[in-house]
Amino acid sequence: KPSGSCELSQWSDGTGVTKAAKQARCSPPEAPAPSLGIMPFVGMHMSTELLRQDGLKKEVAEDDEEQLRQAATDVSTRQPPRSDVVLVFPYKTRAMVRWGEAQMEEEARALPPPTEAERHIMESWQAKRGMVLHGMSDSGLILFCYYSRDRDEIFVRVAADETHIRQVAEMTRYKLELKPQYFSAFAEYRNDYVGRRELNYADRCLVSHIYKLHNEQSSDGSHLYPQTNAIFRTADRIRLLDHIVRSMDHNCAGVDVGQLMHDGELLHYFPLHENWKLTEMDSDWFRCFVTGVGIDKVRDYFGERIALYFLFMSHLNKWLILPALLGVVLTLMELIFRTPDNFTAIFLCVGMGFWAVFFVHFWRRKASAHALKWGTLGMGNQLEPTRPEFKGTSSRINPVTGRRDRYYPWSDRIWNVMLSVTVLSVTIIILVFAVLVFMALRHVFSTKVDHIWFQILNAIAVECMNSVFTWIAKKLTDQENHRAYSEYQNYLLAKTVIFKFVNCYISLYYIAFFKDQQILFNMRMRCVNGDCMGELGSQLAVFILIRLTLQNFLELGLPWFKQYIRDYQEKRTFNTSFMGPSPLTVMPDLSAAERQSKKEDYDVYEDMDEVLILYGYTTLFVVACPWVPLVALFSSVLECFLDQKKLILLFRRPFPLPAASNEPWDTAFDIFGVIAMITNTACIVFSSNAFAGMHHSQKALMFLLIEHMIIFGRLAVSFFFPAVPHSVKVLQMRQAVVVHRHLNLGGDEEDHETRANAMMTTQTPPPFIHDADDEEDEDGFGS
């Protein structure tokens, strides 16, 4: 533990807490907690019920501090449950102020007392924090509370015992993976039910043996998750803990995390890292994050949402190998002919056209197979938590949960959406005009300055404009005030994709289709050396190289620089708090939770956005630069390496979110593929010399012929190879049958062991015969 911090450990089982435990709330008491000789300001408290569960025979009085202390010592060897989630509350408005139970110590350090406004804020935090922790304790959660190193924050590590986790899993019908003999299907969790004695236990239901065990062990065997019969993965425990914290169901705390973070009463809420797993994935990063062989490790740790991103990257890496090899051969042909406009361009156009329209289709087949394997195939819309940035102007009864919550009507949001559309439209018009002006200046100074410098300047300007508009788009989307993250992401994606498509590719479209022999600002434009395909390939190569160097440097360097600045400022504040910097001042180590709280949140949106732009550069004008797939393959592998380094070193652990696909990104990549097919076909037909002898009408017919041939190929492949493979559909139906048979009906008739362990029957009541039947028989009417 960090030196000088205060740990107030509180264990609760949902039956209430003792008087001593209630005094150990993270809100500071009037007097310091008694020292146990371990470190200053440390208190250890347990509830009496937990002590009874540990096998203590003597009765512990709730108000007897000495007996409680002795009981805690007797069970000190008990292994506490692992805390997977952390909440960080603000304790002081600033580290350089005197407040709380250590006022005497802070007064000796000459810290000033708080102002009246600061006192009011900290008292409000204390009251709200006490209510939240009381509710979490009453729900049965186990809380470990301690101060930060500077005593300006309070960290609450949250855990739950196995019984509580199983109860909530059964209540929420949480789906767990079954053993391989049950086709690794996913079924809702159920606790074993031994049955009723008066029915001779005929209604028993023992199904715990069908769930798969997750004994997650490191390669050296030093770490074993945490017991040999664990059916919950770490990701499962985190999801269930998050449900207990947020939900208002039975045995749940009902904490509105979004509202607390919006009001500044909660600083951070995140799951804790497991360092040995991070080390294992980092050492095996190529198999886990590049080839996708070890993608299950990524899924078990980060969840399906992030695992699908890296699975998509592995799919892209494999599909880029063939175009990269062909691109090397075609590049040699380009060197021989001294231009990409040669007889090989038509074959490259048709081949990459098929590649672009097939890529996303076969990715969907792969994603559906893994979604079935991970239990998310067919997953419907999930109820998402409220974004902390969401501001409700009124309240209403939620039509889904039936509870009152914050609400922002669409009639108010529509004006902000219209503002966003207006800003986007005006920005695109200004951008198009700026590109035309830049092209005119490039033509004017073409005799004085080499064209390569204009291409480099154009590429740098494109990257700067992308960063600026991304910031503007986030501000506009924040102003639209969306409640759920998925809705926020969809609106942000629509803005950024439209703008970046125009910003990144308009120069290339102008060179390919409009520059040669066109009048611009009363000047006749010409391509460099009269070869528009060569100039197009040169500009495309500069775009990719600048993006490869500049973007990746900022992607990894900017989070590291921010973390360095935060560490430097905190170290300076710590030294100043001890009456000025001194070489004798030793800065204590941070706890693991505090170190992780200094990091940033990871958002897969930014990485998918980068890959989409790279995908456009790779496919849109590949006929002009055949070696682009080779550079894209290198850039994709480098992106996987940098992304896994960010996840492991520079970002907090994200909550493991379930997902069945990468939508809406899959649709965006599919649209880019269709546009790439049309663009490459148009380049070959209208801009190259391959069909120079044809009239415009003949070129149009040739364009339609090639385009329809590729589209027909896409439809034929979709018919014979559907997005959800037939084998996946059959396995899904077999899994449904197995789950119904073994979870509800007690197993196969020939599976005697399963039926003996998992039989669930209901006693059938005897048939009811009305008295009138007897009367009818006696009267002869029944014969």
C-alpha cells in the first residue's frame, strides 16, 4: 500500500454491517481510525455474518471493538475475493488543502484550510459518497476503500463473493459456455436445485456440471484463476459486477454511474488490469493481435467488441498478402514501362474490383462463425447505460425499464442535428474550394518548385484538416446530446466519414478525372509529364507514407506525452505539499488502481476510423499505384502492434462489451469497397490509355460491362456463400436443441449419467374425474 494512505476495508454479505464497519465508511469520521501497528491510518473491519461463515463458533458482539478485532485476526488467513472493479471518488478539491481525518498532520505540513466554497463542495461529495457506498454495502458488495497518495481521491475496489455472483447470474439469465460435449453452446446460468423432500426430490435440477470450467492458468503455472471449479471468466465477473453496481434489481446497488460522473461526484469507473495476462498477450502479440490465432485470449480479457476489431485486422492482413505479392510484380512491370498505365492495369482493375467487393462479405462469414463460438450470434439490441455526458432536460418513465430517468426530447435535438448538417455542408464546400485553389497555386509555381513538395504539403494539410474536423465533429455530436454510446457513435461516424472521404480523396479524384486539359481559374491544367496515372500514383504514395509516419507517431506518442505531463505535475504537487521540494523527500509508490486511474480510456472508434481511411487509400486508386497493398500490409501489421501496446501500456482496461459484429463499420467498409470498384473501373476506362481509341459512348458501355460483371460476381458469391454459413446455422440449431434437452428435459435417454445428475421432472397430478361421470354411469348414460 502507498505510504501514508488509509485503507478502510469493509466486508459485507448483504445482511448488514456492524457498527465498527459502519464507522469505516470512506467518508472521513471525526477521529482517525485506530492503528493496528501495520501502518498509520489503517482500520480492518469485518461483518459478524462473514465471521460466522468462516467457522467461528463464538458469538461476536456487534458493538464490541475488541472482540471484532480479535475475530479479524483469527480469520486473517482467509483469502478475500478478488476485486475486479474500481470507483474513484473526489475527496478534496485540491491536494494543497487541509481536510478530513488527517487535519493535524496536514496542519503540520502548513496546508491552508479550505475556503467556504471548497468546504461546501467537499461536504456535498462526502454526503453523496456515503449514500453510494451505503447502498453498495447493503447490496452485498465487498468494498475495499483507501486514499490516494496525495489524499485528494478515494479509491473503492469492489468485489463480490461467489454466491452473490451466481445469484445475480441466475436472476439476469446470464449465458455461460457449456462443455465441449454439449457443442460448446451458451445457455443461461441456473443454480442447482436439490428438490423438495415431500416430493421425494423428484423436482431436483442439478445442472452445474454442464458448464465449462475456466481454469485460466499462465504458461509457467504460477497464476490460476482463482479456484479449480470456476465457471465464470474474469470478463463474466466484471459484467455481473457492473450489473450489480448499476442495476436497481434485487441485491443490486442501483448506482447511476453516468449521473455521478456528469456531476463530478465520481471521477473514474473501470475494471482492473491483470498484469500476468497482459504480459502473456504482449509476449505473444503476433499470434493474438496480428494473425488472430490467439484471438480467444483477447476476447476473454477485453471482450467481444475489441476482439472483433483485432479479428477484423487479422482478416485484413491475410487478405492483403495476395494483392501485395501481385503488386510487387506489377511494380516491376511499371518500372519497365515507366508508367502504371500499361496492359497490366486492366487485369489489376478487375482483380481488385472483385477483391474489394468480396472482402467484407467473407469477413461477415468469419465474424458470424466467431460470434457463434463466443455466444453473441443473433444477439439483439442491448440496454446500454447512459453516457456521462448526457444532459437530461426533463424526466420520464423509461419504456424499457419502467423507471423514471433523464430524458432529452427529439424536438430539442433536431435543431442541433440541423446545425451539424449545416456546418458539415459549409465545411465541405469550403474544403472543395480550398483544394481547387491549392491545385491552381501548384500549377502556377510548377516551374519554380518541384511538384513533390506540393504533394507533401497537400498530405500534411489533409492530416491536419482531419484532426481539426474530428474535434469539430465531436463537439457537434456532444451538442446533439445522445443518450447511448451506440447512437452517439453512429452520428459521429456519419459526420467524420463524409468529411474525411472528401478531404482525403478529392485531390486524387481531381487528378484522375478532371485535371488533364481542364480550365481552372482561366488556366489550362495539365498532368505532370502528361501522365495523369503517374501523377495520381505519386500523390497516393505520398499520402500513405505521410499518414504512416505522422499518424502512427501521434497515435502512440500523444498518450505517452499526456501521461508524462500528468506524472510530472503530480510529482511537483507532492513535493510542494511537503513545504517545498527537497532531495530528502521520497515519493511513495502508487497503488495499482491509482496508476491505472492516471491512464486514459480506450475507444475502438478511433482505431477503426484510421483503418477505414487506410482501406480507402489501398483500394480506391490501386491501379495507379500497384505497390500500395504491400505498404498497406506493413501499415496494418504496425497498427496492430501499436494498438496492442496502447491497450496494454497506456490505457485503462475497458469494460468487456459483447458484440456480434463490427457494425456500423462493416457497412462503411462495404460501401468503400463498392466505391473502390467503381473508381478503379472508371480510371481504367476513362483516364488510362487502354481504351484511348474508343468514343465516349463506347467507353461508357465498357465501364458498365466491367462494373456489372463484378456486381454479378458479388451476387453469385453471396448466393452460394451466404453471410452466415450453412454450417454455422446448423450448429446454432444443434446447440439450441442440446440446451433445451440438457437444461430443461434432463438429457438424452441413453445418457444415464447426465439424466442421473441433471434430471428435472414435474410430478404429474392424477386425472380429475367429475362426479357427474359416475352418476351418468349409474344411470346407464355412459354405456
